[in-house]
Amino acid sequence: MSRKSALSLARSHFESGDFLATLSRRVALATESQRPDASPLLHRYLSEEIEQSLVKIGFVCEIMENPVAGMPPFLIGERIESQDRPTVLLYGHGDVIDGMASNWTNERTPWEVRVEGERWYGRGIADNKAQHSINLAALAAVFAERGELGFNAKIIFEMGEEVGSPGLNAMCESLRERLRADLLIASDGPRQRALSPTIFLGSRGALHFRLHVTNPAGARHSGNWGGVLANPATVLANALASLVDGQGRIRINGLLPPPIPPHVRERVAYLEVGADEGDPPLSSHWGEPGLTPAERVFAWNTLEVLAMNAGNIANPVSAIPRAAEAVCQLRFVVGTDWLRAKELITAHLAREGFDNIEVTIEASGAATRLDPNDPWVAFAERSIEASTGKNVTLLPNLGGTIPNECFANTLDLATIWIPHSYPGCRQHAPDEHVLAPVMREALQLMTGVFWDLGEPDVPARR
């Protein structure tokens, strides 16, 4: 019974084709949570794939309906071995974004894993089916070698992450005692680079808001009324330019973050962004001046215009449009005054002369960031380095947004995210894929992490 033997079992699971077979079966289930008719498949994924895998290693599982009516279900599982051992909460999601089947290339399809060299294609394979499949397989390797896990494990698994995780925080709130643990270990999102094992400790928050401006007179002939009636599209374009300038710099002072803390700057300042093969070239002179690209992605705020509309672009007519609107997104780090976003945006627009624009907040989620000096961070770094022989890239937070607030704040856990994808995986797009070398390494390092959780020298319990 040894760590080395457990890693060997995990490696054999991958190289034998068993892992590919499991992943192919899971990708074949079109678990698109946005579809109103997806409920049977969402339940089936939990019962046939997740619950059956967990029961084999001694978990007691329960599939629970969402506290939000009509939303996808959850699975709660527990394996308690000893009150004297640490307790780890695991998380994953089995739902995927729209398959976009007609847009995949080279005769690929979203619901069949296609292996092309080192790339494995399929919808949801990066987000999140390969990632949670790796973690479940790593647990099974430790259990097979040790005869037990060596620690207590709990899991909350959802099927609605791609529709905003409805009910997840309410579930954590109502099951606070049942889900009590010392830390969260979960996998989602990309590594910082494909060949760099990565840990991130939280995520930037995200806030979506809509701007709407209307011409009270309705659409009017541009020859008869141009120059004397305000054009909603022109007003909106200039309002957007007052929020974020032509170099991508936020101009609303109240929605800028506090100065980057020294311990965060130290971790991210010299990381490379966009250095993997296939990554897009970075735009020169874009974003907050005086920051490195990594500081802009991982330690600062960004404001993006996601969509805008006025008139009919496919069939324009010579008329001042009746209305114009845009949907924007603020990605923000810890310390941003995001709860006052509507007030701050409205006041800014009024100061700039745009007091007739309606501001609506449509969705939001808080930013989180575990202290990089937390002892669980050092534990995870040591374990991964022992399994891979590589230095670990530590990100104080992910540049994107994941449902970490309920774990960090509601459950008050140390949160350790270990991603198994890479930046070029095309998640949420046609031709989504994962890299076989990354998955092989991830299965090894996760087996090592779970093995080490059963050893005596773990951090003190919270």
C-alpha cells in the first residue's frame, strides 16, 4: 500500500482506455440545462453516472430537488470515516452549454468524443465532464490502493451551473451542517497554461447590466427628423464610450478595484497570458495602463460590451431607431464596490449628460479570494509538485467566474480549485476539447492530492 502504487493505478486507468470509455459515455448524454425538456437526462446523469461511481467507493448519496422550483437537481454524497480526520467537500457540475451541433467542424459532433491526436473533442468535455471524471477516478484509485480514503469526503454536485447555478447557495445554506468541512477541492476552468499545473483560490465576480434608451417619438424618418431628434443609437454609443474608453479602460472610478495587494501582485505579475499554441495575440495598448497582462486578467477589473442593438442591421431603413440597448459585463476582484453598481453607473451617466438611459442589473456574483498564505494552499502545492515534478502556478483568483461564493462565504471554507483544462479548449463554443497529456497528468496529481489528505501531516482542522 503506497502513494506510488495509487498513482500507478490511476495511470493504468487512463492508459487502458477505461477513462476514455467512461468519458465518452458521459459526453453522449446531452445534458443541456438550458433546454426545458432536459430534466430526464439531468436526473439520469446524476443517478447513472455520478451516484453509481460514488457508491462504489462507499458514499451514501441522495438526489435532491432544487429549492428553486423547476430548476435542475442536486446530488449530495457523504463518506465519513473518522471524526478525527479532515473533511473535504467536493463539487462538480454535469450540465453543459448548448451543443451548437451545426457549427462544429470537420464532421465532429458535440455528443461523441472524437480523438484526434492529443485532442479529445466533445461538448462539455472541458466544462466540466472530464474535470469531475478525473477527480472521481482519482478518488477510486486511492480507495482501491488504501482500502479507504483516509479522510472524510462530501460532495455537492449540480446540474444547473450553465444556467447560473440556481439554488446552489440556498442548498448550501439549508445544508450548512451536513456540508460542514475543512476545505473545498474542486476542478473547473482552465490552467493558466496547458503544461503548468495550476491552483486558483477563488474567482473574479461578474455583474451583467443592460442599458436602454428610447426615442419617445418612436422611429422617425432620418431625412425629416435627423438633427432635431436625439438618435438612441448615437446616445448609447457615446454613453458606452463614457463607461469604457477606446483602449478598454474603465472610466467609472467607483467601479475600479483597490490597489493590488503586494502578495497578489507577487503571484501574478510575471505570469504569461496567451503564450500557448493557438492562443490569440494580445491587443497592444489595451486595458489598464501600468499593469502586466496577467495583472489585468487576474488582479484588476474589466468592463466588456457583450451585445448591442439598434434598428435592423440585416435590413436597415432610413429612420432614426425607436430604441437602442446594450448588455455589458463587469468582471471584478475582491474589494470592488459592486453592490452599488447600479447607483454608481446611473450617477456616472447623469454626470456625463446621459440621464435618460435606463440601467438594469440582470445578474451578479461576488468575487472571492482565499489568502495565498493559508496552510491548505501550501499543502496542495507540495502535493502537486511531488506528483508532477513541476512548479505549481498559483493564481489568487481565476480571471473568469465560478460559483465559489457559496463555498467561501456561505460555508466558510478554504477553497482550492485545481483545473484540468487549458485556455484554448473552446469551452462554450463549437469544437470544445481537452488535451490528453493534461488529463493524464491531472489524474496523477489529483490521486496524489487525495492520497496525501489521508496522511498524518495535513493542516490543522478549521
